[in-house]
Amino acid sequence: MADIADTSNGVDLSNPDIQECLREPIHLSGAIQPHGYLVSCSPGDWRVRHASANIDALLGVPAASLLGQSLREFVEDDVIDRINDAIAGSEPNAAAQRACTTNVGTKMTVCDVTAHVADGLVHVEFEPQPYRRQELPPTAVAQFMVAQADMGGEDEAFFQRAAEQVRSLTGYDRVMVYRFREDDSGEVIAETCAAGMEPYLGLRYPATDIPPQARVLYLRNRIRVIPDARYEPVPLVPGTRDDGAPLDLSQHVLRSVSPVHLEYLANMGVVASMSISIISGGRLWGLIACHHPTPRPLSANVRASADLFGRFVSMWVSAREQELTMSRYENAQRLRDALAQRLAQARDFDAALVDEIEAMQRVIDCDGAALWVGGQWHAKGRTPDAAQAGALLDWLRGQDDAQQVAMTDSADDWRAARGDAEGLAGLLAINLGSADDWLFLFRVEQVEQVRWAGEPKKALVLTDDGQRIAPRKSFAIWRETVQGRSAPWSDSDKRGADRLHRVLREQRRRALAHAREMDELDRRYQRQRMLDQKSRLENLSTMLEGLIHLEDDDTAQLAARIDRLESDLRAMMHKAGSRAGTPAAQDGVQPTTEAG
């Protein structure tokens, strides 16, 4: 992750300690949550290589004594068979699979058993269930939830129903749908909570609340449960692999979470939590986040139902985004095709391009467009004036040399080029195929009143002793007026700009090639005319020589006609020579000597 340079009330986010916090390898915690047990075994012989320090409470053997022994000595063969079945079809580092619910250990404790393969080991997790109860199969539960959520209507209504279904399933006091924005901050777009609770709907959270490495884990592990955030982590024995590297706990159901996150939950008054990933197009679109003020364990069946429902929500979001993207693409493609056809028929490409500025505005949604072609500025809609063209080109030269499309939604990025462009913020520049010819698209500034859950510049603070980084303690609403930004250019806008660049570049190339062909045809036509005129002139000269016996007046008229033809011939020769850049004599055409 690139360094974050900011200063927030005396806390510099480029501070190495804060940077270290933002890069914390949370998947290498070396510990699990205490509501379960972990045993990691060699495949085949099932010899224990790692165990959680609390395993004695389940199997009656201290972790250090368990190492090197076969797990078969402590669980029934049927359990081993079920674990083998669970991992048989899964790839290494894939999500943990539920194997069974069975009695385990010296006390025959009822446990949910999950397993997965990673680091060349089989990782088996045991979660005791306080009591057994009849539960519907996860598929049946998820099917009902899907039917209740997928009832049509606007997107907002769908997300609200999704939150309500998860709350009904899990019993958490608060369930939110949290969507990531372009800058990685997040916003609560749907919420259901118990009576008397302060609503979070519409609040925004800074990007540092869910740092990059946490977002990566949410992509790999779609559901994360913390039954009691006040827990003391249980270390693994040993804490590292044979090669000295820490054990990767990315896919472990019981993985201990970052102490900073636990403190964050405590500051919010949250004791139990669950997060369900919403993934669209391979990226983390958002989360279904659940909070509860008291401990709340969830059975494997409930988690499986939540996981299935989360996958449905992910598919719904993906389908919705694809539908919108395809609609925009088809509309933009129609406009691009029509634009290309009109430009292909134009005699003067650059002049035609100027006439098409408004059409290019419609290809990519913007508030104004300008062309810088041949040192001339042509604009439509909301744009800077022509005096800013040079500064805009200077800004472009500071971008990647190979970049044919440059974009920003922040006026600060091109403030030096702003001039009288007050009210504009978004800039998208598309190269037209030559170094200094560009199409500029502009978007107006969107002044936004944002309600943050706590002051964003205090998202991470130093503790009173200055020895460590801690999350903010206050989540009181903090209002901010955001200026100098436009609606962000989307990935779809970027792809559309790339396609428009290719269309304009290709049409310009064809126009230049066509112009060269037309010039060559014109030169050939002019040469042929000269030859025809020369032939006529020679014929007239011959006739004049044969008619010297005519009266003087007739002869004079004939001579004048020859003079005019010869003058026309010289003019055409000069014109042809100018077009070719060489003397006309090189075409083998010489002026005829006057007769008489």
C-alpha cells in the first residue's frame, strides 16, 4: 500500500507506527478466539503439528504433549472420514468446509467441526455448541431469505430487506449494509436496529476503519464472526511452522482478530459482531455488518445460512452492476459508431471533430467538453476558457508519458490549471493521436454535506502515553462540507474513454491517409490536364504555322488564343509543382515556345 500522507490534529498518518498499524499482517495473528479449538495435522498420517494452547480442555492432553501424535487417537474414525470428505474436493487455501457435528473429546462435547487445507497441513477446528436444537438445513433457510429479499422495487428497498433478513436469522440488535466508495471510505446504505438504538443509516466511515489487508481477507473469507470481543486470544503451539514462518490463518473460522479492531468494537459498545462480504466483479463491494451489545455465539448452520444468503446478495449486486454497465456500454457504443461514421465521411477531419463536441459529451457523461486541436481551443458547456489550455497541457505532461487517457475527480490535482474554472472539479483527458491534440471532458464540483461516524481525521490516534496507535473513541456525528470534487469517473467511464480514444485515433489516421490519397489523385489530375493542354497548344501552334497566309487580324486572334493556353499551362505547372513540393519540370512537362 502506498504511504498515506496526512496530518490529523497532530497525528501524522505517514508516521511509521501508524503505517505499521495499517499494514498489520492480521492473517498471521498466531492465535485463535477461545470459543473453539484448533488442531493442524500432516495429511495422511494425521500427526499433529500445531494445536491451540487450550486443546487440553477438549481432548484432555496438553498442546505440547499432543504434538507428534495422531489425531486418530483422540477422535473417532468416522470423524476423520467426515473431515476427509469435506476437504476432498477443495483446493489448498480454500474456505473452511463444515465436516460434521459430533461428540468430541473426553467429555464427549458436542462440536461443529470444520476443516480446510493450507500450508501443506489439514486444519481442523472444533466449536462446542452449548446445546443441540433442531435447525433447518442452511439451504432451506437461505432459500426463504432470498425469497423475502428479492421482491423487486428499488435498490434501497432490496438492501433494507436484506438487512432485515439477516437480523431475523442471527438475532443481532443492529444489522447494516455497508458500501465501499471510490476512495475506500464506507457508507451505511441500509439498517435495521432494536428500538431505542441510535441509527447509523447514512453515516460515513473513513477508509482506515477497514484497512487494505482486512479488505483482502474479506475477499478470501466471506464470513467473520466474533461471539465475544472481550476475549483473551489463545496462542498456537508452536507459534511458527518448521521454517520459522508464522502459520497463515486467513481461512480459519476461529482466527483471532486485530487488537485494534477489538478496541474499535469496544469503543462502539459492541460485544458480538459478524460480517458478511458482498463481492462484485472480484472486488469487495461492501459488507453486511452485524453488532450486538452482549455475547452472541452462532451455530455453524446459522453461519452457513448467512454465507449462502451473502453469496446471493453478491450475485444480485453483480447482476445489477452488469445490467447498468451493459446499458451504458450499448448506448455509448451507438453514439461512438454514429460519430465514427460521420467523421469518416468528413472532408476536413479536424473541422468535423469540432462540430461533434456535443456528441462526444454524450458518449461519456460530463458537463462540458473542449478540444485542443492544432493549437486552437473549441469548447461547449461548462469548461475553462482558452487561456487555461497551456496549463492543462502542462498538467498532462506530468502524467505517465504512455498514458492516452488521464482522469481525476479532484480540482486539487489540476488546481494550477484551474484559472477561471471555478465550479469545475472533474477532468478526463483523451489523446487524439498526436502529442498535443486532446479532448477534455469536465464535471462540475459537487458540494456535499457528509455525516461521519466520528471525526475522520481522528480515525487513528496515539494513546495518551504516545506508545501505540488506537482507534478513535468517539463515534459522535461529525459533519463536514466536502468541496473541490466531482462525481467520480467510474471504471465504466475509463473503459469508455479508452474506446473513444481508439475510435478518434483510428478515424484521424484514416482521415490523414484519405487526405494523402486525395492529394495524390489531384496531382495526377493536374498532370493529365497539363498534358492535354500541352497537346492542344502544340496542335494550335502547328495550325498557326500552316496558316501564316491568313490576314493579320485572324493571325493575331489565333496567337492570342495560344498565349492564353500557354499562360494557363504555366499556372497549372506552378500549382502542381507547389503541391508536390518540386518544380513542375520534373513531371516532364516543358512550356511551349511561342509560335509566330
